[in-house]
Amino acid sequence: MSKPVRKTILITGASSGLGEGMARLFAAMGRNLALCARRLDRLEALKAELLKKHPGIRIELRALDVNQHDQVFAVFNDFKQTFGTIDRVIVNAGLGKGQPIGKGRFDANLQTAQTNFIAALAQCEAAVAIFREQKAGHLVTISSMSAMRGLPRNLTTYAATKAGLAALTEGIRADLLKTPIKVSTIFPGYIETELSGKSAGKTPLMVDGESGSRALVAAIEREPAKACVPAWPWTLMGWFMRNAPLSVVAKMS
């Protein structure tokens, strides 16, 4: 049986990085877009650009700080009312900063934990409530290859939040196995974005943002339970990270 076309796609964190890259590609595929992020001005510029290139699609925008949990539910439900149905939700908004544990930067680690896990939980709750009502939909969460293992230094909290998000998504999938609702966890490897900062061009195996976004969209369209992106070399690297001695994994980060 062929997969349904997910005509209307909601993407959080769509004003830059992977969210923006995915929005561009889904627009080129003729999909309608429900885009939200904190920076509404950037969303408006993106909307104008995409509608000029793809005038047959519909794009709606909402300002959203995912750490304002009531706003998450309000914005998702508003999109649902506006479009009638939401066919896919991509939980993409996230934060990459963090500091070594015990170095006096609990504030940075707390912000990362709240944004990458608690806010993602709110997004999943809002999305799945809509899908349960519709009896259809596709939930996608953007985790990270960092979720494969506990990592040191600035990655400790980030990796933990992405591992938590992966476990949360798998639990949701387990709960919905006998329903028409599909659930996917995507584990991106090193993809260049604004968050890459000075590490762009210096990190081994890093791909440019456009190539990474294309790999993400291709994986999402397959609607797998899990996918490492790009598949090569990250599927193999995922196995290695899960099975190698921790001392070896620690040197990789």
C-alpha cells in the first residue's frame, strides 16, 4: 500500500537552519506549510520567497517560542483550524548550546534541557492530540546522532536531551502502533547550520545545509520508525557509537 501524501506540514523552528531547509524542499514538492518560529520577520521573508517560486501552495505563519507551552497548543490548534487538517508535524525547534557539568553554567544547560526536551514534549502532546482527533497524521521528531551515547564537555546535556527525545518518540510510537498515525525519529549527523558556528568546515563528515536538508526530507518521506541522516556514514557510525568503549566515543566529540 502506498503512503498517503502529507499535504499540509507543520514545522517548528522554521526560520533558519534545518527547519528552513526542509520548508524550501517541501514547498518545491507542492506541500502546504504551517511554519512557526520566534523570528516572524524571517518567516515572512521566507514565505514571500517560496510563494514567488511556488504560487500554487499555501503558507501560514505564526510566531512561537516553544518554551511558552500554552502558546504551543494554541498555535498548533490554530493551524489545525486554519487548514482543516495537519498531516505531518516536524518537531524541529531546538537549542545547541551547553556547558560541562559542574562548571557553574547550570543556566545554559537548563535552557538546553527545557528547549530540547520539555518544549518538545509540549509539541508532541499538541501534535498527537490533533492526530488522534483526525485518526491520521505523521509525527516526526528531529533528534541527533549525539543521542546514541552519553558525551562529554559541552555536549553532555545536549546529548542527554536528544536521547530523551528519542525515547519519548519511541514510546509514542509504541502507543500508536495499532493506529493509522505514523511516528518517526530522525537522527541527523553533522549538517552545517547557523548553530555550527566556527566548527563549520572543520568538523569531519559535516555536509552542507542543502545536502543535509535533502537527506532529511527524503528520510521523512519514507516515514521510517528511525533513520540516521545522511544514511552514509551515519548508520554505521551509530552502531559504532553504541558499541565502542566510552573512552573511544569521548575522544570523538
